[in-house]
Amino acid sequence: MISQEIALIPDDNHRLSNFCGQLDTHLRQIETRLQVEIANRGNQFKVTGLDPAVKAACVLMQKLFDSTAQEQLTAEAIHLAMQDASIEQLLNDAPPGNSPPLVSIKTKFGLIKGRGPNQQEYLKKIMSHDINFGVGPAGTGKTYLAVACAIEALQTERVRKIILVRPAVEAGEKLGFLPGDMAQKVDPYLRPLYDALYEMLGFERVEKMIDRGIIEVAPLAFMRGRTLNDAFIILDEAQNTTVEQIKMFLTRVGFGSTAVVTGDVTQIDLPNEKMSGLRHVLEVLKDIEGISFTFFNARDVVRHPLVQRIVLAYEAYEQSAKSAL
């Protein structure tokens, strides 16, 4: 155990209050994540814990305090700052000079970048491989970052269209039992993809691009018999594809196209007797050159901190259940 003192300059009560949070909730959040103790008097802070954790905490605290000059800190902002800072890497005492340059994507509403080393690696692989798999729990940015890459490819004219695809399977429901025409039937399944597009491009622009066929959003069944050239294709929720469906999808990829397949093999809604196509394809294609795989875990979750803890709890429970067998 070591202790390190840090003075946050300037000694501004308003900024210090913003930094510490109401009843020091922001300090407690940092303590919990990094397993350190933080004591302070005014702008003088003392951090106690294991050496790598103390160093990581001091770097993070300085960065967060600097940001108080422009923004109001929230629990979410602190959580995302810890993801950005690659806290796990800092805890392992990785030399800062070895960090690769960050990949970032410009959109109409701002800059999008990978939070932490795993998301950064995911972005790099998508930019350098024709077929990519992003596998992991909810909230790790698999689909969001893939949509960002698709928009960037379209804006730089590396592709002529974006095709967003999802299997229409949810908790055992079949399309025929849902009300409305085909567009209304599949819309709920594709909503997360629409939401990502609207956030990055704006509602009006997305609607115009859909009308002109530059962006196509469709259920997986509509891909059969097509060859997709010069397109950026995203298959979301791929854990709900069958073995035949995912093979059909992957063989649609044509010249000048990039495909990203995302999913979470712990959230399968297929009937019990059917094997998940995603789970199967990870074994079949694991050694094929030119295909990239990125596996996310609970540490990559960028949603509410509780989501990360929920995912970790489920992982621990499933691990103990396997050990008991």
C-alpha cells in the first residue's frame, strides 16, 4: 500500500464541488472502481491503495478536474472517462509510450472514438478487414461503433450504400402473428439500428437516404439471393440466426464490401432445438485469414455502471454453475 498526494489547481470551490459531487459521490465512484481511498482537504487530495491503482486514480482525477472548466460532471461522465482512460491497462502499469494512436470517426454531431483498448482494436479491425465479428454483452458498443464505421465509409465514398440487417426473432414471436404490413412488423426489430443512425446523422438526413436507397434497413430473410457489392453491411443480433441463415448472409458479401456481424451468445432467443448460427460460425471460421474477431466483456460496457455489474454477476453465476456440473 502506498499514498500519493495531489493538488488540483486552481483552488476553485465551484469546480471542486463539481469534481467531488454531492456528498463526494464522484470520489466514492472512483474509489469503488479502483479500490483506493481518497481523502481531501480543500484542493489537496491524498490517494491510498496499491501502487498501480493510486497512479491510475491520480491521472484520472487530474483529467476529470481539468474537464470541470467546461462541463458539469455526472456519474455517467466519470464512468465513460474511466473507459476512455483504459483503467485496466493503467492498473497493469502499462508504459504510456506504448499506446497506439487513437482511432476516431467524424460524424455530423461530433467525434466518435473507441472507449478503451478493446473498442479501439474493434475499430481498427473493421477498417482493415472485409468481414468482422463483434461478440459480447449488451452495452459494449458493438453495433453503435459498426454503424459509425459504416457512415464514415459512406461519407468517404468507400461504399455506395449501407445495409443494416437483423433476424426477426424475439422471445419466440413470429412475424405472421404481429399486426400491420411487413414494414410495421419488422420495425421493432430494427429500431436500435435506426436510433444509432438518427443520433449520428439526424432524423431528416437518414429518412432522405432511406428514401433514395442509400441506407437500407431490412430483416435477414430479405438478403437471400442477393449479391452485395460496394456496400457496408451490418448484421445485428446475430445470435438469433440459424446456422443456415448466417451462412447465407456471409456468402452475400461482394466486391468492395465490408460486413460486420454483431451479437451476444448469452442472449439467444431461438427455439431450444436450434443452434445459434453465431455460436457455430465462431468455430467454423476462427482460423480463416481475412476475417477479424473482437470479443467484448463486462469491462467494455459503456452504459450505466450497474449494467457492467449485472453482466459480471451473470458471468460469475454461469461460471459457478458450470463448475458444479
